[in-house]
Amino acid sequence: MDSFAVVERALRTAAPHALMDVVVKALRERHGALDAELRMADYGMRTLQVVEPVPLSTEPLHIHDSPQGRALRAFEPLVLPDREAGTVTVHLPVSVRGDRLGVLSVTFPGDADTRSLLPHLEELCRALGHEITVAERDTDLYLRARRATRLTLAAEMQWQLLPGRSLRRREFSLGAHLEPAYSTTGDNVDWSVSAEHLTIAVANGMGEGVEAALLTNLAVSAMRNARRAGLGLADQAALTDQAVYAQHRGRAHVSMVLLRFALATGEVEVVEAGSPRIWLRREGKVEPLVFDAQLPLGMFEDTHYVTEHFRVRPGDRLLLATDGVHESPSPAGEPFGDQALARALTASRLLPSAQVPRAVFHALTEHRRGRPLEEDALIVCVDWYGPRTPSPGPARGGRPAGG
């Protein structure tokens, strides 16, 4: 059995809280490492915190100005020699299916051939990322390391509902971010991938605090139940609508936009039921996609929903945003979605999809002249690379505003 298979098996059989014990032992015995440290990215994607029994007992590092933060954002591991200490440290992102969870930092003697070790270290980080995802079902260790401060109860509910922060496949990549990260209430996103489709649902439950979080939880759970039963997009909206109405009798509702991408063709089905909006960046031009307005979910009994269609092309970028983003005003009263959002999407054109939401939120903060957000805000970015089998044909439906 090769050495990596031995380590991988040890990770699978380790206690959920003891994954780093396995990693450190393997790195020392097999590669001569001096030390290793695992830091998790916090919910706000601003700091990296050490995974340790006592939360925040080690000083957090800022993502924007630390070597570990550079490694989290970079496409390659970061190798930094320290001639004074006679060591070399390798910083590598720990990820699972494109979702970057944190950074593993491994320190070696200065004469170590770290370049030849990089493929093994990257493989180890992928295995560690998968095992952390599994271990989080049974231990709070890694979840505690993700928070720079205490979450509100509503935010705890919302983050536990999320499928992740990013995802990458051959046909697409996507990234999502919620703000305010530690006190979000009603905004949420869900996605699912099969052999044929990518389905995304962006939800915005009305209300505040736990009440809004409970409403969104009901809507997302009902939508998942319908999707997992094999129902089409319009029926997913209809059954979610019925579930919300049955519980609240029209006193509360959820705005939601649902999209289903056909991976083989780029054809996209859409149900827009409320305030979340979609922007398309294609060939350097940013335009909002406008669909027929349909009622938010749960307003009335037995509302009928219909799907519309458009087609994405290789190189397209979609941005989905809740009204906490596109309606957020500047001090002069100009909504962010009127002009500033398009500028932010253009300015972030070279960033990968996973980093775009945070970049747009930074632009939103500048638009508001540093004032805190007044309500929940969610951004999802989808990059379309192209179908597995080329399928020529013009884009149709999803008409740009004013076009």
C-alpha cells in the first residue's frame, strides 16, 4: 500500500477531533516536517483561525494581508523560506470540491526539497478537506474555528442550512457569501448538482431575527423536498408556496429565484418569485436579466408558477443578489443595483467566482460610504465554462432590461 493510501486510511479512521494529529504525525514521519498548523476561514472570510481546543487562544490572521490568506486565494501553494530560522514553510489551501475551508501550513528544515513534496501535500489537503466536512457532523471543533465572534441564533440557523460557500465542476464554478455574516437572518442559497443539472435557489424570507430564519428554513426545506422527489422547477416553487402558505396563511412570504442549468447544453430554466435579481456579464457588457414577475412564495393559496428560459454561453458570468444588495442606497439615495453593481462586476472580472461575492460586497461598502448594512444581503456568482458537448445556438429569453 502506498504511503498516501496509509495516511488517507488513518484520516478516515481517526476520531473527528483528531484529524490534525494524523496529519502532523504523517508529515513528520514521512516527510521530515518540523511542524504543521491548520487555520479555518471565518464566516465573514476576513480572518483565519487556528483549529485548537480553546477557540481564539491563538491570534487570528487577516486574510487580506497574511501569507496564509494569499494561499487561500491563490491557485498554487505558497512556499516561503526563512533564512534566519533555517526553515521553509509551505501554505496550502484545504478545500473540498472547490470550496476552500482553510489553510494548512507545514514547516520543513531549510534544505528540504519542498517542490517535489507539493503534489503529495496538495493530495493530503484534499483528503483533509473531505474528512473535515464529514467530521463536522460529529464535532464542533472545526465549526468553532470558523467564527471570529459569536453568531446570533438566526445566523447559526442560516449557516447550517447552506450547502457551502463555493463549488467547482468542469462545466461551471460558483461562489456565494452572506452579510452581515454573524447576524444574518432571512437570506439563504441552496444548490444541487446531478449528472444532468445544476439547480440553484436564492431565498429571502421576510421578517427579522429568528422569525425570518425559521421562515427561510421552512421554504428551503420544502424546496429541497420537492427537488429530491424529482419534481420540475415550477412544481418545486408551487410546493414550497403551499408549504409556506399552510404554515402562515399569507401572513409571511419568501421571495425566491430558482434556476436549473442543463449541463449538456447551457439551457437555463428560471422561476423568479420575488425580489432576488440576476445580472449577466457577457463579452464585457453587464445587463440585468428581466423575467415575468411572479408572486413571492406563500402569499396566496395554490399560486401557479411557470418557468422561463435562456441560454448561457462559455465565458458568461451570472450574479444573483437579494434586495439587501441591489436596493441598498448610497448616502445620496442611489440604489447599488442601478449602476454601482455593474461597475463592481466589471472590476472583479479577473477574479474566480468564489472571490467575486466578497469583492462586490467591498464595492457595496464603498457605495454606502462605510455605513453598515441595514438588512441581510446575499450574493451568488456563477461562471459558465461550457457544456461537455458543444451545442451551438443563440441565447434566447431572459431579456436584458431595456433590450
